[in-house]
Amino acid sequence: MLDRYNRRLNYLRISVTDRCNLRCIYCMPAEGVKLLRHQDILSFDEIVEVVRQGVSYGINKVRITGGEPLVRRGIVDLVDMIWQVEGIKDLSMTTNAILLTKFAEDLKKAGLQRVNISLDTVNPDKFNKITRGGNINEVFEGIEIAQKVGFSPIKVNCVIWKSSKEDDALAVKKYCEENDLKVRFIHQMNLSTGEFSVVEGGDGGNCVQCNRLRLTASGDIKPCLFSDLSYNVRKLGVEEAFNQAIENKPKSGSYNKSGDFFNIGG
């Protein structure tokens, strides 16, 4: 499907939960956040119906995000349900890897092909500070099991504050090179002020060739991360929500004052 700027939209990013087992300083405020009620979160059947409708519009690539998607109960079943949708050719997930030791093998069997893992430093103390309590050894173990079960490629998403030449960024790059991982550097973003840039090592943030739509855990189809536009599948119906999101996808991002990374997905 083409939007009005002739960009071919084939990529749907699905946030399956606004909950997370870490509290990263650039994602969540120290006091926590108001979480969605369980009844306001899309069921697996509702998510799969959105995917099916998306396929009819040309969607063939899906990424599962959060919050942290692995804290969603039954996540392996959802992966299997999405992979069974005819027309889906690429199924991946962004995760902090804390729970991969528990789920990696079953996720691979269910159809998940690739994982992107968030890792901003390889220093245990800094990781603990950035994530407000996380244990970096659990991430390293998650990466090891992800490699063992055959996820490929495994990409590491590293948030940088000013430059990919920062000490932490260089250390993450070295770790990735030594462990056959692909690193992507993501400049610190701000939704409400519209601060974003193209991902180093990826194509996120490049508005000219943006090929994605986003589905939030509460059922909003968002045509752009840096926009307040959203079209709810429960209120409008899945088809109409898609139609409006495609028709109104902006030429470029501006700002978003109605959402946050933890409930939209990166």
C-alpha cells in the first residue's frame, strides 16, 4: 500500500503491553507511570485481526514491542498466532533480553525470526543506574541463548546521549564486534519536543522512506511516532482505522504530546 507521498507501507510495529520489568531513565519517570487497565489492552485475537487486515493492505513485516513484550502473559502463543497469518514474512521482537533465557527457545519454535536487544552500556554499575535496578548479566545470558537457538541477525540498540564516539557506545560496539552482533546507535529522542534523527546502522527516523505504522497496546493505529495522530481499532473498526492512518500519515515527524515510548513502542 502507498501513502499519499508514495511511500510503500509494509511494516507494522505492535506494542503488546505498556508494562516493563526495567525502569530506564529515558523511558519512564522515577515515580512510575499510570498503567493501562487490563480491559483496555487488546486481546490476542484483536491483535491478530489487525495483522490480518494489515496483510490485505500490504503489511508483510511485523515487530513486537512493549513496554517489554516478554512480560505479556502468553507471548509465545501470540507469536505463533501472528506467524500463522498468511502473508507475514518477517516477524521480529524488540526486548531488553532479561527474560530471553526463559522464552528464547519457545519463541523460535513459534516463528519468531529475529530480536533487537536494548543495551546502552556494558558496565554493570552504569546499567544498573540507567535501568534503575537491572542486572546486566541477565542481558548477557539472554543474548547467549538467543544466539544458541538461532535468532539471526541479532541487533543491539544502543541509546546515545550525544555521539556514537562516547565511551559507553564504543564499549558496546566492541562487545558487539566480539560477539557477532550488529549494533545500531539511537540518538536520545524527545517525543514532546520533536527531537529525533536517523538511527546509525538502521533506517529509523528517515521520514523520506518511512514504511511503518504502529499499533499501541490499547488499539491505536499511529501513522507516525512523532505525531499525535491515532486511530483506534475498537472505536472505528480495524478497516477504517487503517484507512485513516494511511491517508493521514504525515510527510515527516513533528512532535507527540499525547504518548510516551513505554506505551507506544520505539
